[in-house]
Amino acid sequence: MKQNLTLILTGLSILLAGFTLLQTRSLPTSAKNGYIQNQKVFAAFAGTKELEKRLVIAQQKQKNILDSLASLIQLTSQTPSSALTNKQLRNQYQQLYTQYEQDGQALNQQYTAQAWKQLNQYIREFGQQNGYQFIYGADGTGGVMYADSTYDLTDPVTTYANKKYAGE
């Protein structure tokens, strides 16, 4: 009985050792890691540049409307009989100015989120296609305080994202 128990324990030990050996061999021996400089990638991303152009165009249209309204205000201020109209135009100018400021901020946030969403997709694809287990974002918030520049993937990730954005 004692001999059977010893045999069973020995067999279980061998099985456990074999299982452990197989598990450790199936784990990656070293993870492939790298980092990107978030703001540098964002600024160099063609999608960001396109959205910035759209934002500038929208802001220019709004500025043209405000400039026209300012010209009307100036014209009506020279005529004493149009004091009421001038006051209404000034109120309208202030309302539009405030609305355009809010719209500009909202559009900027929307475009920023849109660009980051696309970039995150491209960064994920880049990591998968190039065998990276981790790609860290170095943005100065404490996520990565130091990294050897040999692990910097900023330029290849930016190139990849711009090619994907261009449809290549």
C-alpha cells in the first residue's frame, strides 16, 4: 500500500514537472517592446493635418462673417438715426462670437478624438504586424519616465499610420 502511494506520488510529481516545463517553454522568452512619442506621432499624422485644415477653413468662414458684421457696426455707428440698429448688431456680434468660440472648441475636440481613434487603430495594427507585445506612449504624464532611444518607434509608427491613412 505504501509502495503504491509512493508510486502514485512519484508519477504525479513527474507529470507536474512535465506540465510545468511545457508551460514555461510556451511562454515568450522576452517580450518585444517599444515606445512612441505621442505628440510627435499625432502632429506628424496626415489625418491630424487634414483635420486641422478643415478646422482652419471653418474658423475662417466664421471670421469672415464676424468681420462683415463688424463693418456693419462701424457703418451704423456713424449715423445717429441708426443707434438702435447698431446696438442690435453689437449684440448679434457678441452672440455669434461666443457661439463661434464654443463651436471651435467642440470641433477641435471632435477632430482630436477622431484623429486619436484612427491613430490608435494604426498603432495596434503596427504592433501586431511587427510582433510587439507592448508599445508604450511617452507623453510626459508618468507612463514612461525614461526609455532608451533604441526602442523609439515614433518614426516607423508615424510612417505606417500615414501610409495606412493614404490607403497604401
